[in-house]
Amino acid sequence: MVTSKTSVSVLFAGDSGDGMQLTGTQFANTVAVYGSDLNTFPNFPSEIRAPAGTISGVSGFQMQFGSKAIYTPGAKFDVMIAMNAAALKANLHNLHHGGIIIADSDGFDAKNLRLSGYGEENNPLTNGSLDDYRVFDIPVISLTRTALADTGLSVKNIDRCKNMFVLGVLYWLYSLPIDTTVDMLKSKFKNKMDIAEANIKAVKAGYNFGETTTMFSDFGRFSVAPAGKTPGTYRRVTGNEASAIGLAAAAKKADLKLFLGSYPITPATEILQTLANLKKWGVKTFQAEDEIAGVLTSIGAAYGGSLAATSTSGPGLALKSEALGLAMILEIPLVVVNVQRGGPSTGLPTKPEQSDLYISMFGRHGDAPVPVIAAYSPVDCFYAAYEAAKIAVEYMTPVICLTDGYLAFSSEPMLIPSGDSLAKITPVFAKERKADDEPYLPYKRDERGVRAWAIPGTKGLEHRIGGLEKWDQTGNVSHDPANHALMTKLRAEKVERVVDIVPDQTIDNGPESGDLLVLGWGSTYGAIKIAVERGIEAGLSVSHAHLRYLNPFPKNLGELFGKFKKVLIPENNNGQLVHIIRDRFLIEPVSYTKVEGLPFNEMELEAKITDIVKEL
């Protein structure tokens, strides 16, 4: 018996050493190749070796896939893979009642029960506490050892294959092929074929176990049809991968070389790693000794005529702040991709938060405004990074592109755009000058307030460079009070004029006016979209608008606010955009914050929306 589903949310959970991220990634790759839409959320400890068997050591990978559009990994999940007792205890509260638990009963021994806090005499698999769920306890480690007994591998290496056994069971349960994973294993372990063959054998053993065991006979298996997507070539991307590819595409479109100077920092490191693999496309990467060196090398590359970028997260952005002021006063193009995480200080290195809006808007000494934009989905990280590069090059300014740990590690299918479909990026270079030409004025501006890009070595373009205040047009060092006031205003006005290419703010979902506008930015998009859709279905007067451009705001944003009785602003911080909106537009929005190192889910937002509308 095969039951059809439109969508399913699955959680893989176990110790950090159980390979849950790899297992979830492979399952996601398989459903993506199959044609399902999907959204993933990896959630893991910041410790390199988190304490095994404990709640704090649990690593999880949640994903939702379906035959319809998928915007979140699911507020709750339908299926939980629990590799040990701690994984079950840490996540049971988010499993739907009646949901499926596939538990490795070998991970519920006395030691694991004690470390998890259940107690040695209180095994949830046998004490009746899980009667509201469909529980399948499978001795995964024992079965894996039996299946691989003739491989000649050590017990330690055999046990590392247990995640592939579970993956095989899940492939059978959801009527999915194992081919994608088999191909991956052959490629990943091409120099260790004994390891590859053992993992392949474990996947097949898990699949065959599902096929032959009687434990699933009461309700059979499931199937999820492919999603009806726009025809084209797709690839699965994480937000970090998409950001990196967006920068590379922008450089190609602008006919510039791309340079990334960066220092590894969670959760932004994969941007550096992805671009380091694009050397054949002319991309240059430099792993610096610290955050300051990373951004300064990028400033040097920008001065030299490259599309320059640097990637970082909260603490790194703080360290880069002085250098960003230098890039701003030099008026050279620079893209800063800031992958936000929980703070302050080291904070929550592997957990998402929208905590860097203030520092992005105001976190430089002196008056040093820069454009700020935010991505709203893993795929949108490509377009946000591309747009940031376009603004940086065409307005000769640093630009901050905000993503976060949720988008960085989450993934979804991306329809690969054609080069022709991407917006043009047109750098304006200062031209070579002859001896009888007028003196070169490096800070002479066009009608937008933008100076031309002077490439070192170009004849006749010699000029001063540095962080001291510049004299208007000549760029010579100046301490004149009136000139400083003029230059401060000119630089700010240039950033404000970016609004001329910012599209008007639109309503993503719902009527153009009404009781409540839910205003979001960044990674809250998916949860807000679903919550608003459900509110509309319930007859509520609610709409959703999502900001891409945070500085400058779209021209019509204030007008949009006037069409609604109330504005709700959900944020994964303690309330940052709400203060900026209140100050700029003199309205009193409702702030709804969450600072738990977890993204919003649609259920909590739906409840908040319902409460507000009922009070109006």
C-alpha cells in the first residue's frame, strides 16, 4: 500500500558524529533530483566534538519536500529519525502527534539513557510514553554490523555506515531511488573504494530491510509527486553557495575579475570555499590571517580595478568597521556579505539571528552610510549578492549584503538563469589623459554624485589616496571645516540616490490595503508567507510585504504604511528594524521578536497575526 502525500517534513537527529548533516544532505539531493520542491534547515552544535549522548551534543537536519511550493522546513515534522535517546528527547516536542519515529534502539542503551536525562530505568521506547506516535525501533548498529561483516572493515568504520542504513530505510519508506546516493558515494570515496562499497552496501541493506520487514505492513509506504516547476536546468544550492555564485556572475557580467579577501568564520566560511573552487573562471581568493586583513586586501583589489568582496559574520563585521569607513571615504566598490549569527561576541556561532542590522546601518565612526540589502531565501542569496555588486560598481561605494545562518546552510532548488536574463552591470572608468588635457579631478561627480573609477597605472590619473578627508573634486588632503561638511553631505547624498534604482515596495501576498501589514526582511520570508496565506484563508484582512532594500528604503514605503491600520514587524533579534521604521516614518508598529537561535515558524506567526487582527 502506497499513500500519496503533497508534502512531508523529516528530521534527522543524532550525535554530532552520527553523520546527520551528510544524511540529510543526501536525502535532500535525492528528492531534488526526483523533482520535488524542498527547504532544509541544518541545526548543529558549535563545538567541534560536542558531548556525545547529551542533549547539547545533538545535531539535526530538518527538511520539508513536496509536490507544491515549499517555503520552510516545516514548523513541526512528520518523521523523526532518532539515532539515540538524546536526539529523541531534544526534538520530540516538535513532532506532530501521530508522527513517525524511526529510532535506533541500539542508541537507547543504559549509557545513552543516562546521558540524555531519561534515566537507565526509563526507556521511552518501552515505557508507553510514545503511544501517541508510530514508533519503529530498529537496531540500526546491529543490523549494519551484520550487513557489513564480510567487508573486512574495523568495527569503528562499520559503525560509521549506520547513517546510510537509516537513509536506505527512508528511501524505501518514501518510494525514492538510491541511485543519487550511490553515485555520490562512489565519487566522494573514489580513492577509498572499500569505504565506498561499505556505505553503498549499507544503503542497500536499509532499503532491503524496509522491503522485507513486517513492521511497516500495517500502513505501507508513501510517495510524494514531483513539483510542477518551470522547465529549465536546476541545481540545489545553499545560501552560501548562491552568494558565492552571485558574486562570480556579477564579475562576469561587469567584465571584471573577482577577488574575495576573507577570514574563515562560521557560518560564512563556505562562501570562501565555494569561490576558491572557481579559479578556472578567473576568481581569486585570499584566506587572510584575520578579519581586518581580509577586508583590507579586498579594498586594495577594488582600488586596483577588481570586483572586490569580503565575507564575514557578526564579530567579523565589527572588526571590519574601520576599514569599511576607509572604503566609504575612498569611494571604491566593495561587497560585504555578512552572514548573521546569534550574538553578541562569540554568541551562538552556528545559530541564525538577524542581529546585525544596527551595525550594518550605523556601525562605523563618523557619518559613513552605505547601501544595505537583505536576501530572503537560499536562492535569493544569488540575486541579493548580484544586486549588491551592481550597486557597488555603479555607485562606487561599499555595499553590505545581509544573509544569516539559516539561509547560509539551508538549501532549495535553483533554476539557473541565463546570462542574458541578468541585469547589466556597467562600471564607469576614468579615461587616460594627455598632457594638454585639463587636470584630472578624481572626485568630480556625475549627475548621480558618483566619481569615475581610476585604475592605477592609467596614464594621467595620478591622485592622492588614503583615509584623510579629501578636498572636493581634487581629492587632496583637506582639513577645511566647510569642505568636510560638503564632502560628508555629498557622500551621503550619493547613497541616498541609490533609491533611484530601487523598485517600489510591493505587496507579496494579500490586499493592497486593510487591517494588518506584516513587514518582514531577510529569512523570515517563508514563515511570514505561509502564516499570511493561512490568515487570508481564515478570512483575516492581512497582507505581507518583504523588504529587500534596507538602506535606502523604497520611495513608496511610507505611502504603503498609510494603507493599513497596523504594521507587524517580526524579527529574529530584539527589535532593530522596528526602531528604524518608527524613527523614519513616525508610525508605531508592533514588534514581534525571537532570539532563541532558531528561525520563526509559521504556526507562531499565524497565532500572533490572529491575535492582532482580532483586537483591531
